[in-house]
Amino acid sequence: MVDYSVWDHIEVSDDEDDTHPNIDTASLFRWRHQARVERMEQFEKEKVELQKGVDECRKKLSECQKKMKEVALKETDAQKLQSDIEQLKKEEKTWKRKEDDLRKKEKNMPWNVDTLSKEGFSKSVFVKPENKEDREEQKEQKHKTFVEKNVKQLKRFGMLHRWDDSQKYLSDNPHLVCEETANCLVIWCIDLEVEEKHALMEQVAHQTIVMQFILELAKSLKVDPRACFRQFFTKIKTADQQYMDAFNDELEAFKGRVRERAKVRI
């Protein structure tokens, strides 16, 4: 699992509006994490309910077939039982389709640290300093320095619309392919929502999820994000409907969280 406590002391303010309070960055990571956890729990609930329906249908079908073989029935009873068997077979096919759909949905779920092996992905991509206090101070300073140096490039990336444009921009500016970019975009989204710039917030939210998908892909492959962002764009540009649905679901959930967070700040 990601150690969210490393961001506990990071504060990022909006340079363009000093009236906005500093953001508790740690809470942003936590609710991004919580959103993924909630969707995973919902998915697991669907799996359990589906399996329950499948088992119940197959049990009834087995019982009906057994009665047909073992009991001497009246013609009317036999006809009814046969009708029940045919209906249950149809239901069984329906459940089978639902099972297939759920497997496809699971296959196309976005990569994230909660769906990966805890043992295999428990370590950060970056090497952690031995001293915890030094590590936190370095993380904080790294984030602040990153924002100061790259604010214009971050905002440019946040305004892009097309997949090809985003890929080219990151190819030209590979230093943006990192966790700090995702953090800055999250904060910008909240600021925009507070300012009631809803359409612009939705645009930046899209780019936030793009970066989040890239970061999670990197974690799943155990590589630096800069080594796999092109792979993400290749996949998303040729994605089937279910993968796009997974991306859009993540995006909509994120926008909902942004709106909730903005209400707290207003």
C-alpha cells in the first residue's frame, strides 16, 4: 500500500489567489485512495451477488432434472417440470453472460495499488531515505520546488484535450510524468471548482486521471512512469468500450470528490 503519511506536511497554495487557504495535500491522497477502495468494494459485492445467483439457478436446475429422472410424473406435471427446466436453462445462459461481462470488466479495471499484490508493490518507486524525518522534509521540499519550476508547464498540460497532444507534450517534457504532477492537478481542480469554473475543472480533471492511470500502470509494471506513459496512450487510443468505461468511471468519481472537497472550502 502507498504510505500516504509522507504527504502529511505538504502544503500548496494557489499563487494566483492568495485568499485561498493552503491545501491539506495528505487528505487529497486519502480521498483519492478511498474512492478507489469504494469502487473495488462495489465490484466485489457484484461478484458475490452474481455467484449467489449462478449457484441458486444451477441448484434449481439440478433439482428439476433429478425429479424428471427419478419420479413417475403425470403428463401435466412432467410438462410443467420440463417448462421449468427450459426456463432455468435460459436463466443459466443469462447468468453465464453476466459472468463473462464481469470478467471483462475486471480485466479492464484501471491498474492501481489496491488491486495489485501487496507484497510485490509495497515499496515506493523511489528509494526511501533511512531517516523518516529527513525523508518527509525532502519530499516536501521536492514538491514545492517542482511546483515553482513547472507551474506553467503543468497548466499547459492540464489544458490539453487530445490524446496525441498529451502524449507529445509529455514526450517533450518527461519530467512531468510523476506523482507531483498528479498532486498539483488535483489541487488545481479544487481551486477551479471553488471559483465556480466548472467546465475548466472538468477539463483539468480529465488530465489528472490521465496522469493517475500512467502512474498506476508504472506501479503495476514496476517501472519508472516515464518508461511506460507511451504504453498508456497506445492502449487508451485503441481501447474497447469497457476500458473507456473504466476510465470514465474513474473520472466521474474523481470529479465528484473534487466537488465535495470544494464545498468544504467554500
